Amino acid sequence: MRRILCSMAAALVIATASFHATAQEVAPESLAASRELMALTKSDQALDQVFTMMTPQVGQMLEQINPDKGPLIRKMLEELLLPEMRKSVPEAIDDIAAIYARNFTAAELADVIAFYKTPTGQKFIDRQPALLTELNQAGQAFGQRAAINALRTIAPKLKEQGIDVPI
């Protein structure tokens, strides 16, 4: 799940320029409703959580290249990388709002907004950060189990081809 989130965030960052250019192609009322939805659902906080989850992975990559600088790397990422990534949140919100506006009418977005304004909708929003963490952990565990089980199943065929399998 973490890889999925990181891939989504990376795709979002890479695609920002193209989505930003197409933001003008949507109905203004749909775009306004999308922006309201982004604010209501605290999308900025969700993006911040994704960035926070990505930071250790970037740190691990840098520590592999600079094994003797782990503490300094972690400090620098916290002080420099995370704040720099956070600067992109408003643009990302605009891009996400444009995506919603292209896929939903203003009336449909109003229905979604109405749900999120209900007590159940507010609970859903409030629980998202904890759910994201829990889903991330569950996704990683599931992915590992699925990979191990699949490798066990195909290990004989891999070994026939001279490929060692570490299980």
C-alpha cells in the first residue's frame, strides 16, 4: 500500500504540469464544487500525510548512497525536503480539483459534499489519517504474504531455469 501511495504521489507530482494546463477546460461551477470538496475533506492534510510517509523512503535511498550520514540525512529531510514538498500542496489541490471537475458535474459534486457534511461523512473525514496508516500497514503485510506465497508456488519452475529463490 505504501508503494501504491508513493506511486500515486509521484504520479501526481509528475502529472502536475499537464493537469494544471487543463484546469481551464472544466466547467467553472464544477471546479468551484471540487475545490469545496477538497477543503471539506481536508485533502491538504492527506497530501501532507503522504509526503510524511514518503520521506523515510527517500531517506533510505540517500542512506544507501551515503551510509555514514544517516542522522544528518534524516535531519535534513525533515528540515528541507518535507517543507519543500509541502509547498506543492496548493498546486496539487488545484490539480486534484480539476480532475474531479472533469469527472463529475457540479450537481454530483454537491451530492458528495452533502454526504461529507453529514455526521457519518465527518467521521469518515476525521478517521482518514488513521485509516490511511492502518491500510498502509495492512497493504504491506498482504503484499508480503502474497509475494511469498506466489514465490513458493513458482519456485520449482524458477529453479528449473537456474533461478535461486530465497524461500
